[in-house]
Amino acid sequence: MNMDTTSMMGLLDLVVLAAGAYLLYGWYQLMKKDIITQGLIASKSVDPARCKDLPAYKGYIGIRTLICAIAAIIHGLIGMYNDYVAMLPAPAFWITFAAFLVILIWFGLCCRKAEREYF
């Protein structure tokens, strides 16, 4: 099986899309069922049962999780469109990629801050 660049990028875009969907599921679990998904929203070193203030944690990390999930889904869809339907102008693709990366880094920093503050 020989994979060209387009199929490799398509696979990576599919992984980003799936990760966004999983993050959206983690957001739903947190907001609707009060379940903190370990390894997704909180690191595996954190015990979700030891959350000091779940309503405040949900208020802080909930919207940030939703933003990151939507950004991942949008970036995955744009990437797949770019790979399989029509090529976007390079600046448009790179701007969306950079925006997704910034949001991803911001989300990681927010998760760290939330762990320090609420666990």
C-alpha cells in the first residue's frame, strides 16, 4: 500500500476531526453528567473525584473545551475539503491551521491552570 501526500494529510485531518468529536463528547460528559474525562480534559495524574469545586471547574473549563472541540472539528473539515474536494488558497489554509494551533495551545494552558486551581 502506497500512501501519497494527499492521503496522509487526509488521514491526519480525519484524526483531528475525530479528536474534535471526542473532545465534544468530553464536554458533554462534563456539562450534562458531571463526569470529568481523565486524559482528555484533566490529565491522567489527576483524580476527578478530588475536584474541589465542580461547578466552578465546569464554568471555567467548559466553554474552553467547547471552543477547542469546535475549532478541531472545523479544522478537520477544512483540511478534508482541501485534500479531497478543492484546494483552498494557501494563505487561507495556513491561517486556519495557525488559528487551530493557537487555540490548541491555549486550551492546554487552560487545562493546566484548571488542574492547579481545582484539584
